[in-house]
Amino acid sequence: VNADTSFTATTPLFHLYSTAPEIRIKSSNTSNGVPLLTMIGDDGANPGDGWQVKTDTGVMTFSSDNNSVGTYNRTILTLNGNNVVTSSTVDVAGHLNVASDINIEGDIDMATGKKLTWVDSNQYISGTATGITIERDDTLQVNADTSVTFTTPQTTISGNLDISSGLDVTGLITGSGSIDIGDDIDMVTGKKIT
């Protein structure tokens, strides 16, 4: 079938039979020719009824006409191919809702100041180039079977610190309020409490 302008087939069902059937859409323009696959529901009566898939120089986009009927300029998904498959990217312009697990084998790169939240925006981990903030509405629980190590020149705790199994200190403890001790204080020989 050859047609210089257009070809229209009006049928409720189209069958393509073969041992390995293929639908191929190829642009004959060798200078950045762009093939399009456009799907329109509801006879295109409303914005957002149409979707268009476009591929151009290694980039495939999925766009809707939510802004204006027949104008596919709201790109929600972009696939960027690369000869090194692990260097390929998928860009999502909106929210990504996942109903099950996400398995990640590489790094998670967060933009500065953005949050990783739980339940609501009041429980999160956020970071910048100079620090990381962990915010919890009620209780933050850290469990370790062997040990937890904090390496820092200074640790500040606002509020009560309850220790049930001993506290080993190699530097100074400076308290601006009361220190209530319910058991012994074991001092190294020759050291002082001043």
C-alpha cells in the first residue's frame, strides 16, 4: 500500500499474522526524522484524551495533550538510550507510584534539601552538602547487635539521655543541668572529678 499523503483504515479490529509479527514505524527523513505513534481516546473531546510516543536521536518520549487538545507538549516520561546500558536513563516528570518493592543496585542521588519521608512530611531524612537531618515525630529507635560508633568532635543532646548499660567516656562530659547517676562511677587510677 503506497500513499503520498495519508492512509485510512476504518475497522474495529486489525490483525497482523506471522511467525514473528512486527509493526515498524520508520521516518524516511535522514536529518533527525521523527516517527510518531499517537493514540486518542474519547474522540479527542477533552484535554488529556490523547497520548503520543515520539523517538528522536536516541530519546523516546511519552507526552499527553493535557494542556491543549491535539498538542502533545506535556512530556511525562523520557527514555534516554546509551550504548552502555547502565548509562541509560529514565526521566519521570511527575510522581512515581510503586505498589510493591523497589530493588536498587546503585546509588540514590538526592537533590539538596529534598526529603525521604515516611507516613507524612514530618518524618524524614534530609541532607545538604554540609549536613544531614533526621526528623521524627515521636521516637527514633536505633538497634545494633554489637555496637554503635559516633565519630565527632562534639555531640549535643537537648533533653534527657537515659543509659541502662554503661557509658564509656574517653573525653569530657559537660552538663548545663543536673546529672543523675543511679549506680557507681568507676574511675581510672589517678583521675579526678573536678
